[in-house]
Amino acid sequence: MKLIKLLFKVFFLIGLVSLLISYLAPFIHPGTIKIVPLFGLAYPIILISNLVLLVCLFFFFKKGFYILLITLLLGFNFYKKFYSFKSEKNVQIENSFKLLSYNVRLFDVYKVGFFKDFRNRDSIFSYLKSESADVICFQEFYIQDKKSKIKFPTKDTLQLLLNTPYFHSRMSFNKYFKNYFGIAMFSKYPMLTKGHVDFDDTLGNTNNYCIFSDLLYKNDTIRVYNVHFESIRFQKDDYALFNDHEITGKSKSDALNLVQKLQKSFLKRANQVKKVINHCKQSPYPVVICGDFNESPMSYNYNQFYSNYIDAFLNSGSGFGITYTGKVPAGRIDYIFHSKDLESSNFLVQKQIFSDHKALSCNIWKK
């Protein structure tokens, strides 16, 4: 019995320290203490582990039970970022426009047999048509060069299908395959101004982008940002780590490489986020920021937006709002934020799965 109590005291200390460090993640820049963002990323696992531990401590270590209970209660505001109860407020539709954000994974351009099978692309097209959004922001968008021998239209088809004549994008070009990859914005409303936020910095070039457009909606102008912040760029060996049940020297080395890759991406995103927020603050119009942030709600980079803008999911969404469906359990990493002088309602996360991300949408209007 003494050994069991000792073990639970050790587990208590590990659980308590891990939880407290994860609480710091939203407030500490990734470049300050590099290990802290990892605890923020692991927060859901840390939280569940501590809840299980709490029950055990009640029977074996009462003092630890009360300390851990108080610590868990202190983190109540963090829990609310992961789960939203259905809100019936802000249901105004008449004077709103519907915005949809979607990482479409290049319409599965890398999928085996892609040029023989357009079903997934066509399923995405059908879904988008059924949603009837007024503004659509894509990440990992794909456009085929007109000189390409294999025809795979996206831009022109979508503009006709969705009745969105106004278009803005930022792309990189693959000379060998004659393809464009990047982000794009389609709109039913005129784009008065179009631009981008430059991510190039001392940390090196990036294939991730941020674009913006000033949309003329009725008598108002609203600036919409479409962002795709730094990706972690998992490779085959990284995914294998999540399936390995046996720890070997190679898996330890791969795990260390993965940690370094995560830390590097945290830091890159922090620099990108700073540039976007500074740009947003200079906007003469109310702003909407949407896209693939590649960050959990328990991160410094998410908190920079949360501190300045409204998270539309927390405003009118429901459930956990999980947006990433890939091999790694990342949870909610796609967002729609907006200025406090805008209102949002009817936040929805796509039910069907056609990409490794789900689409998210909501109605937005000026107060």
C-alpha cells in the first residue's frame, strides 16, 4: 500500500507540473522557452490524464486530490476554448453574408490515379455549391496552367458554379508539372482592394501565405484575410511514430527530429502571426481572419488572435469543432476570427470528409 501511495505521489507531481506548464503555453512566446509550446499542444492528453488521476488520488492521496482539483478549476477558461455549447443568440441572417474557409488539400493532386479519378474534387465542388457561401477562402488551392496537357479546371469552374466573379490568390508555380499551389479567395461581392502580407523573413522562405481583400458588402466595406500559417510538414517517418508500439534507437532519433520540427514551426508561425496582426490593426475597416492556423486553442499564436478578436466558433458554434481529420490527432486548428464591431452566427463545421481538413462557415454582419 505504501508503494502504491508513493507511485501516486510521483504521478501527482508529474501531472501537476505538466498541467501548470500547459497553462503557460498561451502566454509565452515559442522562442522564449522552446519546450512550453509542446505542453500546450499536448494539453488535451494532459487534461484527460489528470482527470483520471484525480479520481485515483481521492482514494490514495487526499491532499494531492484537493491540490489537483483546485489546479484543474483554475484552468476553467482554457477548457472553454475547446468546447462550445450551442448558442441560439445572434441568428440574424437577412443582413449578413456567409463566409466559408476550407483547406482542400490541393483537391488530392498527389493521390494515386488522380488524373483518372476526379470524384473527390467533384464531391468538394458539389458540397461548395450546396453551401451557397458568399465568400469562400481556400488553403492549399490548386490551379492548373492552361498549357498543361491534362485538363483539370478549378478556378474557372468554381467561379461559374458558385457565382463568384471576384477572385484573389497568391501562388507558387511548379514549372515541371505546370501547376500553381497556394491560397485563393472567391467572392460574390466586389473586391475594392487586394493585397497580401509578406511572410518572408530571417527564418527563411515559406510556401505559406496570407492574402486580403476589401469587400464592398451593401454600403459597408469589410476586409477579409485568408491565411495559411506555417505547416509542420510531417514526413512518412513522422507519421510512423504515432503507430510504433516499440521504442527503438531509431524511434528515439525520429522523435527528437519531430520535436525539433514542431519547435521550428511554432517559431515560424509566431513571426507570421505577428505580421498578420500588425497588418490587421492598421486596417481602416472591420476585419475577418480565417484559414488554416496549424495551432491548437492552447497556443501562444492562437491567443494572439483570441486576445484581439472574436473566435466565431466560441460565439455560435457547438461541440469540439474539430477541423483536422488527418493521421495526427490535431483537433481544432482552422478558425474564423472577426473584429468586435462585427457579429457572427450559425457557425458550422463540415460533416462530410473530402480532405484532411473540414470546412468551416458562419454568417457575419456589421453591428
